[in-house]
Amino acid sequence: MSITVLKPGLQTTLQSRPRVGLRHYGVPASGAADPLSLALANRLVANSWDAAALEVTLLGPTLRMNSDCAIAVTGASFDVMLNNVAIPLHETVFAAAGEVLSVGGCAKGARCYIAFSGGLGATEVLGSSSTYLAGELGGLQGRALQQGDELRLTPEGVAGLCTPAGFRIPMSTSWALRVCDSFETSRLTGVSRERLFESNWTIGRRADRMGLQLEGARLDISSDGRMPSAAVFPGTVQCPENGAPFVLSVDAGTVGGYPRVAQVVRADRHLLGQLKSGDHVRLLHRDTESATSELRKKHDYWRSWIPAIEQVI
């Protein structure tokens, strides 16, 4: 039982849970750039939240089903067709052997997730089957899909489901991310700290699974370019000497030498996977107590639909 890749799309990879507890060995988290959308797709086909699925970036693949299966697509607003008939996002769809699934471009957001009943076969490395492109680990030979690839499939029967309206993540071209102070926030001048939290930033051309460049106001930072390397995480906002902040994402390394001026709160980190070049973003300041409280409230809200939500975000 398999799926044949007729066209691979711009960057389509197999993704699952992140790699945890390995940062002291220099192993990044990787995993789905938007784990909440991954969990939503898997929920619709009765998989565990972290079953291996396809992460589609900006322009999607064309796939031929070689056996009957249930599929679900969630995340960014992509055009999705099954045998040239449009299918909805956030619903279980049943595909027959020989039918072709085509995913076009996206209008809002950056990534969608395609889950298949039973999950996709993927190589597990260091506790996760997620693809880490820079290290060529996991997924399918540690790389993005290519034309002619055969994806292993273990179809299972599932009942049709539909994501309730209140659990559909709205996509946009303008975003707000809650952030807390980080270790070197104090190195910003007073004016620059105000700029960090009061500016309307634009996502620059550097926008991928490594991180997102923020363009707009320039920040003044007093590091003299001599700060020793220190631990960084997905969501860390660094500010190099040129004054242009950079937000690290899931594939970013484990240490960096630029001042860490903010940290995206855990409750909002999944949104980083949906930001793309040209989008606008505001950074909303939170203290640690507020960030913790808001995370607990988010977990409470989502638990009825995604029971394992504490593992997801």
C-alpha cells in the first residue's frame, strides 16, 4: 500500500513530533513547523497527534493514491483537489485507489498538513520520524519529496469528522505574537526596546524552517559583536549588529552568538510555521506570569478536541 509522488511541490517533507532532550548534543528540535495544524489533521483520520504526515510549504504536491484511504488537510489556505474536484480543509475525505490529490498554492499562511489514516511510513532517528533537512535525518532519506517517490501507507478505516469551527486556526497576512523578555533584552537602548514592541514588522525574504527575518525599524544593541555563544530555542528573537531582528524557528541551531532580545511564548510558537515573506507581525510584550497563565488557558480550551494538547504546544 503506497502513495506515488507525481509532483513534489516546492518543499514537501514528512513531519512528526520534535526531537526533545538532545539540545546539549547540538540536535535541534525540528518537527512540524506548525504542530497544532499537524495535530488537527491527524485528529480527523483517527491517528495519534504525532503520526507522520506531509508538511506542504507554499506550493503543494500531486499524489496518486495506490490504495483506498482517508485523508485530511489542515493549516494554511491551500487549493486542494481530488480528481480535479475541490475538497474542503478540516474534513475527513475518502480517496479511492487510483485517485489523484493535487495541492496548489496558498492564499494565507505558509504551510498545510496532509494526514493519512494509519500514518505514513518514515524513518525514526533520535526519537522522531520528522525530517531535519540540514542534517538529512528522519522522514524519507532525510530530504524533501522528489518525483517518483513511493510513500508507505497503512490505511485504516475511520469515520468522517469535521473540525469544529472554534478549533480552526484562522489564517492571515497580519499576525500578533506574544513575547517575553530574554537574556539580553537589557542591551537594547530604551528607544530600541520601544521599537521592538511597538513596530509593525514585515517578514523579509529570509523566511523558512530556520527562522524569519523581521524588517522595519532598526534596533540599537550594545553587544560590540563580542557576545559569547549561548543557548537559543525555537521562538528566540536575536538581534545582530545590523539591528534587524531574526526569529528562530524549529530547524534553528542550538546556540547562537547574537543578543537574545525576546522569546516568543510557548502558546504562540506554532504560529511561526504559518508566517511567510511579506506578512506583517506585531510583538506583544508579556511577563512570564501572564505567559504561563495564557498557556494554561489555551491548553484548557483545546483539550476537548486535542486531548494531548500539552504535548503539541
